[in-house]
Amino acid sequence: MNLFSYGILNDLLAKMKSFPLLSSFKTILIFHNLMLMLLLAGTITTGSGNCNSMVAPALLNWKTTLNDKSRKLLQSWVGPDPCNNWTGIACNNKSFVISINLDRFRLRGTLDHFNISSLTSLQSLNLSNNQLTGPIPFRLGELCSLESLDLSSNRFNGRIPPSLGNLTRLHYLSLHDNALFGLVPTELGGPNSGLVDLRLSANHLTGPIPSSFENFTRIERLHLHTNYLTGSILSKLGNPETLIDLSLYYNRLTGLIPSSLGNYSKLVTLYLHQNQLSGSIPPALGKIKTLVDLALSVNNLTGSFPEELNNLTGKLETLWLASNKLTGRLPARICDRGSLRIFSANNNSFSGMLPSTIRNCSRLLRLRIDGNQITGNVSDAFGVYDDLEYVDLSYNKLYGKVSNNWARCRSLMALKMSNNNFSGVIPDNLGDSDQLQEIDLASNLLTGEIPISLGRLNSLIYLFLHDNRLRGSIPREFGKLLNLGTLNLAKNALTGAIPSEIGDCSRLRILNFSGNYLRDVIPIKLMRLAELQVLDLADNSIIGGLPLEFGKLKRLETLNISHNNLTGSIPSTFIDLSSLITIDISYNELEGRVPNIHIFQLAPFEAIENNKGLCGDIIGISECRLNKKHNSKNTMALRILIIVPTMCFLFVMITGILFIRLSKEKKIEPQESVNISPFAIWSYDGKMVYESIIEAVENFNSNHIIGFGGCGTVYGAELPTGEVVAVKKFNMLEDDELLNVKSFENEIRALTEIRHLNIVKLYGFCSHPRHMFLVYEFINGGTLRTILNDVEKAIEFNWFKRVHAIKGVADALSYMHHDCLQPIIHRDLSSSNILFDLEYIPHLSDFGTAKFLKAGSSNWTSFAGTYGYCAPGMKLKPM
Ligand SMILES: *[C@@H]1O[C@H](CO)[C@@H](O)[C@H](O)[C@H]1NC(C)=O
Ligand SMILES: *[C@@H]1O[C@H](CO)[C@@H](O)[C@H](O)[C@H]1NC(C)=O
Ligand SMILES: *[C@@H]1O[C@H](CO)[C@@H](O)[C@H](O)[C@H]1NC(C)=O
Ligand SMILES: *[C@@H]1O[C@H](CO)[C@@H](O)[C@H](O)[C@H]1NC(C)=O
Ligand SMILES: *[C@@H]1O[C@H](CO)[C@@H](O)[C@H](O)[C@H]1NC(C)=O
Ligand SMILES: *[C@@H]1O[C@H](CO)[C@@H](O)[C@H](O)[C@H]1NC(C)=O
Ligand SMILES: *[C@@H]1O[C@H](CO)[C@@H](O)[C@H](O)[C@H]1NC(C)=O
């Protein structure tokens, strides 16, 4: 049946009901005659406006206001007759345009210049799923033949025109998923409204549901969800005889759920979740025998689940009760007929036993009862569910064994049972569920060994077994879990060594083995975990030294190796752990110099206490004794002896560009007679300055470190001229991909040309196979981070100064983005990269990761910068 005949037929059927005695023959005759009459009437009304001649210009005019692409899609719109094969246009046999359907045409534009009132015979207008903006024209209310209007999924804004209420033939009105605001017009409701299907969801509508909505006569589907509607749910809403689907979720509705909803004998879907509804669940809802989906979650509902609702179990497939304040027992006969698919009762205060019908609830897809006080032995409470994807029983008082049946649920992706009292062993067959992505059995009383079979769970991303009584060793087979992101085995009684195979879990981000009896050394292979952010090996009996390769864990944010028997010194490569936020090395046998890096300076004394003999410039520990320093100096000297000549040779041979702009009065006379190095810029001999810098920082001795950036260490260097500069040395690892030296040079060259008050001046650079460093202006007031972390400085840095600082940074960014020849994106703006001089003027620094934006090119690159500082919207890896 086409849309045109829909409304008429309904009228006819209504009329036929009032002539019950007519024979079927007569009925057909009358039907035929009425049809003719109506068609003629239609012809007369529309014909009188001589509209067809107006339609083509109206459509063509509108077409010209759309963007290029849209116009191309409407290529066929040419000539005087829209009925001549125009895309999306349908006509009746009298050549009147009766339908426009441009669903999913990616049209861009507005309806502002669409002379819509000329389309008087239009019965159906569908412009859904485009990118149309602007208001919905109130003149749509003049299209009195309109039966179906669909403007959904566009970007229309403004108010819903009340004139739409004049469209008495309209039975389908869909405006959902736009940016409409204001009140829902009263005019849409009322006894004269012929609406069967009204969808206004996903807009910004406010105010209460209009009282005229009590009186829809034919409404079947009413969608008002995802708006900002307030007030309470009308005790009568639409027609109880006709309403099938009522969706009011995600609004701000208050008050009680009206008992009268129990009279809606055809209701199939009732979505009231995510509002602020209070009171208890009305027992009367149990009368709705047709109900399939009932969602009441995330409200303030109290009381128990009414017995009467057990009567619903005939057809019920979805029952959402989560996040309310419901008490009492879970619905006992919830799955009597086995139709239930989704049951979520999590985050309530349900108590008592699990309903026994759960075992036979074979169609279950999702089961969530976490965060209640449900008790009982559930060893045999669960069956095998072919479709089950997600089960969460966490945070209850359940006990018994972990059932073998879970492994037989072929679709199960998440098995979560933490914080209960489950005992016994982890079933060995769990390793057969190779679709499992998450296992959480933490905080129970599980015993026995970790089954080796778990190493076969190829899809596993999360494995939480911490806080149990597991014994034995960590299975080597875990090395095959190539998707594993989190492995938490803390607080068990695990013994043996850490298997080096764990280093093969290349996606691992969180590794926690703390609180076990693990022995032996930290496997060097663990240092391959390039994505690792948390490494917690605390409270074990690990021996040996810290591997030099620690510096490769570039993304490490938390490191806890306290309470072990680690010996030796802290490797110098710790300076490469530039993302570290928390460190704890206390209670070990460590000795020697604590690297002079910021993380140790920020850490509390407790983080390094109780070691054998740590020394360094850190409060609470002794300064390193001279002879030790001598030792290190000696080896350093040896290194310099070997490295420097090689370096200088290489330097002269290969590359190294540097220039320094000094204040004019300190300028040294150019030495014209000396053979000028090809890398010297201006009047300076690059080689000489290079050497004086290397000398000034004592070949990058850690005593000269003044800070850390995203990809390097910053040293302070006083040149023979008296000038103080900051030298940023890039971290270079053998296996790091070689920087493209040419493009590096080009970038830096451009950066040296930037001159802005709020940007740290870059004087020059050296690119050399051994060292790659930048020479910056030295700013001596500290970073924003150090200022904010220092109580006194933070007070002195008052609001007035802060506002100025923000303006300065904004200025600098604006300059970089808009005023440079090529736009420059900083990509790592963090509190450590904003330096202050003594006047609290901010200077943006560290363009180490900045890349030039080529106009028009795509700039999606890999992650740059400091972890913890990426913008919230930036997802590193979809999970
Ligand atoms: C209508 O247009 C289509 C393609 O756009 C073409 O294949 C068809 O032949 C046209 N029909 C008429 C009657 O022009
Ligand atoms: C719009 O159409 C109506 C009737 O079809 C006509 O009277 C009016 O002039 C048109 N307006 C414009 C701006 O074209
Ligand atoms: C609904 O359930 C109640 C209590 O469980 C029962 O007494 C009543 O007869 C049931 N009503 C219908 C209509 O089945
Ligand atoms: C589950 O179904 C089986 C067979 O259909 C039946 O024997 C058993 O009583 C049912 N169990 C429950 C708790 O309903
Ligand atoms: C586990 O059992 C112990 C004693 O039987 C009890 O004290 C504890 O509260 C239980 N824990 C949970 C989460 O039910
Ligand atoms: C490191 O682990 C130990 C033992 O588990 C714990 O007491 C300490 O608080 C942890 N340190 C930090 C900084 O979290
Ligand atoms: C460290 O080793 C010593 C002797 O080897 C031992 O007595 C001590 O218990 C060990 N400490 C830890 C925390 O394992």
C-alpha cells in the first residue's frame, strides 16, 4: 500500500464500520465511488492552484541553493516537468508531484529558499539523513495533503513549527536527530491529530510533555527520548488502545511511573530509563501481556520488584532495572518461558538467592546482576547459553565453584565474577573459550594453579585473577596472549620466576605481579613491552639488578619494584623513562647514585627509603661520596677519551649545524682566516661552538640536567662567552628508526626563524650520528609544572599573572598556527613545556615533536608527546 492511499483507507475503514449491514459487493462499490470522489476532490483542490507549473521552478530554485555535490546528485532535475524521471520525485497519474524522497543524498544546504507551499499535492516528503541546516519552514503547515514528513537525521535547528499541527492528514512525523529546541508544540497533539507515528527524539527539546498528548486517537509509536523534557509522565498518554511503542528515555522526567500505563493493552516497548523517576514500580505493569522490552534503569526507583510483573514473563525479552534503589529478591519467575534475552539488575540492593529459572534461560544474551547482595551457592545455578555474550556477577555474596558451563557458552566474551566468595579451582576448560576477551575472577577465594590452558585464549584483552589464593607458577604459555592489555595476578601465592615469555605480550599496558612469592631476576625480555604503562612487581622476592634496558619502557607511568631483594645500582637509562609519574624502589638492596631526574626529585622519601646505599642530591639521602664520584668520573673520562675524537671526526665529516645569536656587544670577531666549516652559520664556527657546548655540559653529564622533554633531556650549558643556553639532547637508541636528517634540518631551520615573545628562541642545532641536540634560549623561572607544585611559588603566581600567562600561551599558539609561513602544530603542549622567566612571562618550549602542517595534506600521524597529556578525545587504540 502506498502512502497516498494509507490515510484514505483508514477513513474508509472507519466509515465501513458504521455500515455493518452492507454486503461485501456494496462495500466494494462504495469503496470504489468514495475513492473516485476523493481523488477528484484532490484533483480539484490542487488543480485550482495551477500548481504543477510552479513546482518545477520551486524545486529548481532550491537546487541552486544547495552545494555543488548535492546539485550533481540532482543532475536529472532539468526541464519543466518534475514527473519526467527526476531523481527522488514521484507523481500520480495526473502528473502531480506527490512524493519527494531524497533520503541519504548527502544534501547540504537549507530549506530557506525552497518555495515549499507550491507543492500543494505533496503527500510524502522525505529528506532524512542529509546535512540540511537552518529552520524547518513553517510553511510546511500549508501542505494539507501531507501524510508523511521525515526530516530526521539532519542538522535542522530552531523550533518545531506549530503549523505542523494543521496537517490533519499527517500520520507519520519524524524530526528525530536534529538540533531542534524549545517546547514540544501543543498543536501536534489533540483529538484531531491523525498521527500514528511521532518521533521527536534526539533533539534539544525542553519543557513538559504537552497535555494535548493525552488525546491522540491513533498514535502507535511515540518517541520523545534523548531530549531535555521535564515534568512528569502524563497519566494518560496517547490512546491506551493503540499505543505500541513508548520511548521517553534519557530526559529529565520526574515523579512516579503512572499505574495507568497498565491499561495500555498493546504496549510492546516501554522505555523510561535514564530519567529521575521515583517511587516504586507499579504492579499494574504486570497487566501488559504484550510487553517485550521494559527498561526502567538509571532512575530513583525504590521498593521491590512487584510479584505481579512475574506475569509478564510470557514474552519479555529485555528487562533493564539497573542503577536504581530496588530491594528485595530478584524477579523469581523471570525466565519461566525462556524468552528473556537481556536482564540487567546491576547496581541495586537486591538480596536473597538467584532465581532458579536462570539455569534454563537458554536465550540469554546479557546477564548483569553485579553490585547487589545476592547470595547462595551458585556452583550449579547456571546452564549453557549459546548466545550469552556478557555476564557480570561481581560484587555480590555468591559462593561455590566457578562452573564448567561458562566455557561451553560459545559466544561469551566477558566473564566477570570478582568480589564474591567463589572457591575451588579455575576450570581448566576455560581455555577452550577462544572468543573470551575479559576474565575477571579477582577478589575471591580461588585456589590451585592458574590453568595453562588460559594461554590459548587468543582474544583475551583483560585477565584479572588478583587477590585470590592461587599457587604455582605463572604459566609460560601466557606469552602467546598477543592481545593481552592487562594482566593482574597480584596478591596471590604464586611462586617461581617471572617467565620471560611475558615479554612477548606486545600489547601489554598494565602488568601487576605484586604481593606474591616470585623469585629470581627481572627478565630482560620484559623490557620489550613498548606499550607498558604500569609495571608493579612489588612485594616479591625478586633478586638481581635492574636491567639497563629499562630505558626502553618509554611509556611507563607507574613503576613499583619495592619490597624485593634487588641489588646493584639504578641504571642511567632511567633518564629515558620520561613518562614516569609514580615510582617506588623502596625496601631493596639498591646502592649507588640515584639518577638526577625529576621523577626522583618529585617522589616522596618513602619511595626510595630502606635501600642499601643510595646517594644523590635528593632530600633524605646522603650526597654521593667523592671517591664514588671519582670512579664515575674516571669511567666518564675514559668514555670521553674514546668518544670525543671519534665524534669530532664524524662531526667534521658528516654534519652538525649550529649557530648562536649572541647579544651584539658579546660578539666575537669572526675568524676569517680559519677554514670555515660548511656548517657554520653566521659568523660562528660551528665546530668550535659544538665543542664548547660539549665541554660546557661535560659530555652530557647528568649534573647538568635541568629538565626533561617528550623526547629528550635538557642540559644547562655556560659557554666560554658567559652566555647560558639550554641544550636539548634527543634520545637516540640503536634500534630507533633513523630520523630523516634532511627533513629534520629543514624543520629546525624554519623553527630558528620563529621569533615571538612567548616562544623560546631556538638558536641552533646539531645533527650528528652520536648526538642530536638543539640549543635554546635559557629561561630560568622554571616550568609551569614546577611552579604549580611549589606552594610558595604557586601563591606568588597569582590570578593576574595566570591570566597573563594564559594569554601569552594562546598568543604563541595563534602565532604558530596562523602567522608562520607554514603552520606549526606543537603536539605536546603540557605544563612541563611552558617555561617562565622571572617576570612570569610564559615561553613555549619543546617543539621536538612538532611537525609542519602542509596545507591540505592529512596530518594523522602516530602518537606524539607525553603520555597523560594527550587530549581526552584522543583514543590510542580502540578496545
Ligand atoms: C530515467 O532515468 C534513468 C537513469 O537515470 C534511465 O535509465 C531511464 O531510461 C530514464 N527513463 C525515462 C523514461 O526517461
Ligand atoms: C511560491 O509559490 C507560490 C504558489 O505556488 C507563489 O504564489 C509564490 O509567488 C512563490 N514564491 C516565490 C518566492 O517564488
Ligand atoms: C498476576 O500475578 C499475580 C501474582 O503473581 C496473580 O495473583 C494474578 O492472578 C496474575 N494475574 C494474571 C492476569 O495473570
Ligand atoms: C529446566 O528444564 C529442564 C528440562 O526442560 C527441567 O527438567 C527443569 O526442571 C528445569 N529447571 C528449572 C529450574 O526450571
Ligand atoms: C565471604 O565469606 C566470609 C566468611 O565466610 C565473609 O565474612 C565475607 O563477608 C564473605 N565475602 C563476601 C564478598 O561475600
Ligand atoms: C608499591 O607497592 C607496595 C607494596 O605493594 C605498596 O605498599 C606501596 O604503596 C606501593 N607504592 C606506591 C607508590 O604505590
Ligand atoms: C632478601 O634476601 C635475604 C638473604 O638472601 C633474605 O633473608 C630476605 O628474606 C630477603 N628479603 C626478601 C624481601 O625477600
